[in-house]
Amino acid sequence: MDSITQANFENLESKDKDVQYEAYNKILKATEKEVDWAYEVWDKLKEELTHSDNHKRSRAAQFLSSLAKSDHEKRILKDFPALWKVTKDEKFVTARHSLQSIWKVGLAGQKQKEVVINHLIERFTTCMDEKNYTLVRFDIIQCLRNLYDQEKDESLKQKALDLIEKEEDSKYRKKYATLWKKA
């Protein structure tokens, strides 16, 4: 790992929230493409998925989702249940940030994509008892759109449109459909 990336991970522990936030953004930016240091931080991030600090749980989930494309050993397939659990975190903001980034796992390969899509579809159809379930559903449709935008897989679009049709409330059906207007 280069010294700049290492410093960014160290700065996540800073007492200064601005320094933490800048480091967080730099790490996310770095992980937009494949990196060669994924396994240097993988185990620590996996541990932080269950940390008592919800900020660490959220960051760990977002970073692991982004690092999946650099995971040539396919560890994410084994670690996905722990990552998915954070999308149902007791702190809604943590759950939401984790859910909003989970689609990136689908960029790592066909098997990873299938796992993500299956979990998203299952969650959409079973989340009505969750607090803020309409936001959860919106995020799921957005995840499918993000993946579609990267892969141009028409089956993703169809899956999303099928889920939208399952929404009984026309107001939310219309809101979810706006995500697919120009697809």
C-alpha cells in the first residue's frame, strides 16, 4: 500500500471529523478502480462490520463493497452475509449507507452480481415490516439502476421494473419509476 493510502486509513481514526471525512472520500475515490492493496485492509474492514461504532460499521461496509472488484480470491462471496447484515443495521443511516453501496459488489463478477441481485430482490419483497421501508425500496431500485448503468444488462432493468410493479402504492410506484426514466 502506498503511503498516501496508508495515511488516509490512519486519518479515519483522527479526532478531527473533517480529516476523517476527507480520508473517507479519498479512500472511496481510490476504490473506484481496482487496487492492489485490498487484502492489506480486508480482514480489518471485515471485523469493523460489527464494531460498536456505527461510523466504522458504515465505512467498512462501503469500503468492502468498493473493494470487491479488487478481490481476485472472491472472498466477498464468503463474507457477503456479514456485509449484508450491515444493510439492516440498528442505526438507519448506517444501514442505508451500506445498502446504497452494496451494488458495487456486483461489479466483481457474475457470481457476485447474482448474489447481490438475489439479495436485493428478496429484500424488496420482504421489507414491508421494516421502518422506512419505502426508502429501503427506493435504495434497492437505485442499486439496480447503478449496476445497470455500469453493465448495460437489460435483464437488470426488467428485474427493477418488475419490482416496481409490485409496489401497491401508486405514489411510490411512480417515485421508483423515475429512476428508470432515461434507461
